[in-house]
Amino acid sequence: MEEADLAGLEEFAGEYAAGLDVGEMISEALDGGILNLEGVLGWLKEHACAPVRDTLEAAGAMIAPALLLALLECTLPGGRGASSGARLLLRMVLLLGFAGVAQSAIAAAERCLQVAARFADAAAPAIAALLTAMGMTGVAALVSPAAALAGDAAENLFLRCGIPLCRWALCCAIAGNLSAAVALNRVTRLMRKAANWGAGLATTLFTALLTLQGSVTEAADGVAVRAAKYAVDSAAPVIGSGVSDAWESYVAGLMAAKGAVGVSGIATLLAAGFEPVAICATGMLALNLAAALLEALGEREAARAAGEMGGVCQMALSLGTGALAIATVLLGAAMAAGRSLI
């Protein structure tokens, strides 16, 4: 553990997951303990409740305009003149509020993608150092390119392509619901499918590539290490047996250290990404509930707007969780490497 480079992971935790001590978590894991669930729940409550509450308050401010629209529909159904103008103003107020919630979700997803891109580079040196100490130089050499690929997926694909797509979808959702003469719901739906499918496809391809290449590299490393161990055992049966036992204890210790670093890294990543994911999920839920309420009150245009902007929050959520999933798969694959040696 002293030779593992934990500086990047500790710096990441200090910047994105304030309050979490990586060294303490690793020490607890090496001692056979598990993460303090009570402490983790307390941390999540402290750091996630405030932004979630802000999102709910922003969505709750739309209740009054929605009820006024329902009242106008009941008292002056199909009205013209002042009634029509009042409806338009109330719809614009609702659209502005819905757009604010969706924009908060997009900003949160952008922060989540930055977290995922930074985490891959922060965790790779520690895992690579432990793999090298085990003699698995091929897998260790694979960690850095895989981390770079994960960071590129989060930054170049999701951040530079997915986030602008979310903003375009939000603009289309606003423009398509200002007037019944402009119909852009199919365009918005197409953008939402592109973001969701793109995030899922990128995650699937990365997982498949890492699994296949990692399996081949790990098998080659395993053959080389076992061949060296067999040569020592054959050359000197007595001394070789002692070397073999010591080697197995050494590998088991390194596996424990690697598992401790991996668990602590995943906990740090989830802590850093929990707040943005919670904001996106809360915004999506709030806007879909608003759409259901407005539709029940007979305000179909505003309900459609809320539903489409809830879809924008879903796009942001898919991008954020996709990037976190890629980083978690990378760390999980590195943690699993070397089990066949024991």
C-alpha cells in the first residue's frame, strides 16, 4: 500500500467528495471491516438533501399557476379575449418554471460527467501499481489506456455531444409548446432516444471491449506467472515449496490491498456522483408528476410541456449514470483481475 500511488484518488476525494477520507476507508477494509453505512447515510443526507430540496421547491412553485389554469378552464371553457391571454401567460410561467428544473438537471449531469472523467485518471495509478506488484504487467498496462478511454467517453462523447443535445431538446420542448401551431414533440422525442440509446450503447461497448481484452491479457499474465512459479518449484523442491507458499501469501495480500482500494474508490465515486444523479432523478420525477396533475386538470398543452421537459431530465440522468457505470466497470474489472492466481 505504501508503494501504491493514492495521491490522485485522495485529491479527487478532497475536490468532489468532501468529508470522505480515502486512507481511512482503505485501512478499515484491510482490517476486515466494511464501510460505515451509518456514516455514509449521514454524508448523503448532509450533501444531497439541500439540492434535492431546491429542485422540489422550484417544482412546487408551479402548483399555483397550474391551479389557476384549471380554474380558468372550469369557469371559462374555450374562452376568448382576456381569458385566452391569461391562459397564454400562465402557460409561459409554467414553461419557464419547468425549463428551470430541466436546466438544473442538465447542469447537474454536466458536473457528473466531469466527475466520471476525472475519476478514471485518479484511480488508475493505484490499481496499476498493485497489478504490477503481482506480476500482471499486461493487465497493468491495460489499465491506463482503459482509464483514458473511459475519460474520453465521459468527456468527448457524453459531455461535448450529449449535454448540447439535452439543451437542444429543451429548446425544442419550449418552442413546441408555446403554440399549438408549432409541433416539435417528435423532434424532442428523437433527441431523447438518441441520448438514451447512445449512453447505453457506449456503456455496453466499453464493457464488452474491457471484458474481452482484459480476459485475454489476464490469461497471458497468469500463464507467465504460473510458469515462473513452476520453474522455482521444480528446481528446488524444498526451497521451492517455501517460495511457493510465500508467493501465494504475497499474492493474497496484494489482492486484499487491491480490493480495499477498489471498494474505497467506488465509494468515493458514488459519493461524488450521488448529488448530481439525485438532482436529475428528482427533476424527472417532479416534472412527470406535474404532467400527470395538469393532464388530470384538463390542461393538456402544459402537461405535454412538462412531460417533454421531464424527458430532458431523463436524458441528463442517462448520460450521468452511463458515465458513472463506465468508471465503475473499469474499477470492478481491475479489482477482479488476478483472482485466478490464488
